[in-house]
Amino acid sequence: GAEATVVLADDAAVRALNRAYRGRDKPTNVLSFALTEGDGPPPVDGAPVLLGDVMLAYETVAAESKTLGKPPADHLYHLVIHGVLHLLGYDHDTPDRADAMEGLETALLARAGIADPYADAAGDDDPGGPAARPPDPASPRNPAAGRATSTAPPPGAADHPDRER
């Protein structure tokens, strides 16, 4: 098995992490801190693999869901999936990898009965096209780069929430 920690924090906490680990002094909707990156102790037989942490900024997520016209729970669910996929090694740093990640997100959301979050941004379901609605901030294709990005803290970083466990 595997474990991940999901934290719903305020914008100030996520902003501080974003500044410390990404050099961006602003809140973001989701940050992922993979514990499987870099050097670490070997896994213990029978123990779950510790994937890492997914940090979500409550105020940012709530504002985005309102702007996008999506139920907050659906947007939150999407961002948790997005963050966990980063913990599993997925990324959207190239078009092919973005396609793979977006496809997996959409498939997982569909299994939960949640509409494709990228359909509106692509103009697929909206006769007004992409200009009628803002792009989903979690989209691997969102021009506001860095809104949903995998970020691993340096090994042994004392201010990472799970490093002291």
C-alpha cells in the first residue's frame, strides 16, 4: 500500500511554502511534496510507501471554483488527484506528459462522476469557446504556469510539515 498526506491550509501557509520551495511569493492552489524523490531511508517490508504531501490553499481553491462555476468539492477533488499524480511521478512539463496527466485526471474524475474539468477550457462544451470561461487553474495547459506543480523540498528540510515525524 501507499500513503499520502492531504492538507487543506490557508493561503498564507501555502504562500510561505511556495516562496520557500519555488521562489514564488504568492499563494497557489496546490503544492506536492514527494518523499520518494532524492535520497531517503529504504522502505520497510510490510509498511506502506510514504508518497508525500499534497498542500491545498483553501481561499485560492474556493475563489477558483467560484470563478470556474464548479462545485467546490469537485474542484478540490480534481486538485487532490492532480497533486497525488505529481507524488506518483506524473508531470506536465512537456506536451506528451501533459496529455498523459490530463487524460488520467479526466478518467479518474469520470469514475467519481465529476465532469471533465478541461472540456470547458478547451471550448468543447461551451458554445462561447475558450474565451467564455477562464482556463482551469489545475490544467497542465494553463498559461498561468506554476499554479499546480510538483515541488520537492530539499532533503532534510526542517520546515517541511512531515520531515520531523
